[in-house]
Amino acid sequence: MIYDNFEIIIVNNDPNDCIPPKIHEFPLNISVMRETKPGSYAARNKGVKHAKGRILAFTDSDCIPDVHWLAKALDQMNSLNHDRITGPVKLYFESLKPSLYDQYELIFGFDQIENVKNGSSVTANLIVRKDLFDQVGLFNENLKSGGDHEWNLRATKMGFNIGYYPDLVVRHPTRSNYSALRKKAKRIAGGKYAQIKKDKKAIVKMILRDIIPSIHNWNYLQKKDPSTTFALKSRIFFLKYILSIERAMEVILLLLGKQDSRQ
């Protein structure tokens, strides 16, 4: 089935970013709006409030959905009566010579199968019945990271189902340098801290979990790509640990009163 009755809502969360002048020339129902409150979940909430359709399909500005992503998603939602569905977020290299950081991302990137097992999904690839937001509520705008998982877990606890379909593909570039991975690690740490900041015991456990090297990460490396050389596995494992230390330090600084100014 071909679907042509849809709208595209783009929410710009950067007040200094200019809207491309030719975007309105495309023969599609495109709405471009601004959300000045910092945070991607505030931007998503603005899109939810303005959306007219009964099914909402979320992705991110750095993602490339498959050409048939929307049609396949709507077919699945309409035929199987799902509350939410998702699919893989496949990582790709932008460079012909992938760096260590690219390799790390490829292994420790988005695990959507595991997310769905836990009743969750990232918003890089998430299709939802709009009326769920009336019952579950909107995304938590106070979170700079992890708000997609927090919202999905709320929905799961309320009994709303989620399905995984491998042909609903969205592609995402790997982060190719340490600075980008460090920024992501600190953002994730801030998001987790915001959810448990009133529970000091949980914070201590999170810090200890990050500063103690995990054999689970090594076993995951072995399982994920057995063909990777021992030398490369060792470097990736060490990088994973360094990023864990970055997360732990971010939580400690937030605990000591650092202001979370991330956008």
C-alpha cells in the first residue's frame, strides 16, 4: 500500500540555527517550528502537540530512514494493532578508513533487540499511536538523555505493547572521534543521574559500576564480533573503560553541584 497522506514536522532546538530557505519548496506537507527550551525531549513534545495524525513516527536529524520505512511502519501498525513498533538502527562509517572510535560505535551502538526485550526503544526509530501520549504523558523535558527509554518504560508498565521488525531500518553514522564519544558519555551520565538523583545509594552503585572494569564488556566483544583481532578488542575494551570513567566523573561532578548546561 502507498501512503501519501502524511506530514513532516521538523523541530529546530538550536535558536542560532537558520532554517534552510528552500525547505518550503519541497512538494510535501512540511512544518518547521522552533523550540527554545534546551533539550531534544522538549523539541519532541512540541512536535507531538502539533501533529495531526493518529500515528507518529520519530527519528533524529542525523538519521537516514530507509526509503520504505514509513510505509512499512504504517502497514505493521494498521494490520497488527500495535501500540508501538521499532526496528534496527544500523550504524555506518562515513570514512573509508574507520577509526578505533568508529569500530567501538559499531560494536557498542544501538541494540534495539535488547531494548525491545526490556520494553523500550530509542526515538531514532520509534512509531507510536498518538493517543498513547494522552495516557502515558509527554516525554520528560528535564532529561537531557534517556528520556526516550524513560517514556517507553512508562508505557510498558501501563500495559502498552511494543513490537520489533527487522525491515524497519534507520541508519545512523558512527561517531568517529573521542570528543564525540566523550560528549555522548557525559550526556548519558547526566540523563541517568537526573532520574535517580534523589536515591544516593543508586548513585553510588552507578559510580562503582562505571569505575570497576567489567568482564561483561569483554564477553560482549567476543560474542558480538568473534573475528575481531585480540589487539583491536583490547583497544576497544580499554576505550569502553575510559568512557565509563568519564561517565563516573560526570556523575560525581553533578553530585557536587555542577550545573548541567548541555543542550
